[in-house]
Amino acid sequence: MRILSSVLVAGALVCLILAVPSAQARSDRLDGAIITNGGSTNSPGFSIRLHSDGSANFSMGARMVTSIASTGHVPQEIAQRFFKDLKAARAANAAQSRACMKSASFGSTTLLSWHGWNSGDLECPGADAALQADVASIKTALGIDTSPGADRP
């Protein structure tokens, strides 16, 4: 009887494991992109891993030395627009690596990475305005404050 009970419990566990997709399997179906800002002398940097469902993992800190890791969620319409704009920028081959003059104290660099494609610096004049707006909306939705003196989300 004890053996039969153990077999039934083991069988039920196997069925449960097969019926419920793992977190890894769910994340494999999501699209994802990385937004990175190196910060500056006077403002913290950040890194955001945004998924197509709006879920996000992010960290920020003073020059990314002392980072604070968090999770959050971006409204679906913002996430969808961001991935649509990424696709358009990649299709337009807007990955020129452009450098621009910046203040040593306040200048920072914001870069996007998506499926092996890397954007140019979104902080430079002439950068993709749609992506700049998307990143601003994503930061706001996640409560990321990069103003001078800010050191946490």
C-alpha cells in the first residue's frame, strides 16, 4: 500500500511538472531588449532588461558600482511601441556608432541592444526620437530617476 501511494504521488508530481510550463520556458517565448545608460559623474547609470510582456529587471547606481536590483512592469502599450520602434530602427540600419560632445559632469551614454543589433548613443543629437521617447516612458514607468544626486529607483 505504501509503495502504491508513493507511485501515485510521484505520478501526480510528474503530471504537474509537465502541465505547468517552467519560468524558463515562459521567458523563452518573450522578446527582450537591454537598455543601458552608463551614468555620469553627477547622475546614476542604469540597466534595464525589458520583455515584450512589459516585465522588467533593472538595476541602477552611482556609476553602476553600487547597483540596486529591482523588478517592475511597464504598461503593455509602451512595451509594444518600444519593440515596434526597435524593429523599425534595425530595419533602417540605424546602428551608426556616433559619438558626440558631452559635458564631463552631466553627459551620459544610452545604448540599446536587441537580437545582436546595437543602437547608436540615444543621448546624441540626431538620435532616433521615437526610441528616445520610448526609453523616457520606460524609465518613468519603472520609477527610474537619473537626475543628479539620484542613486536608487
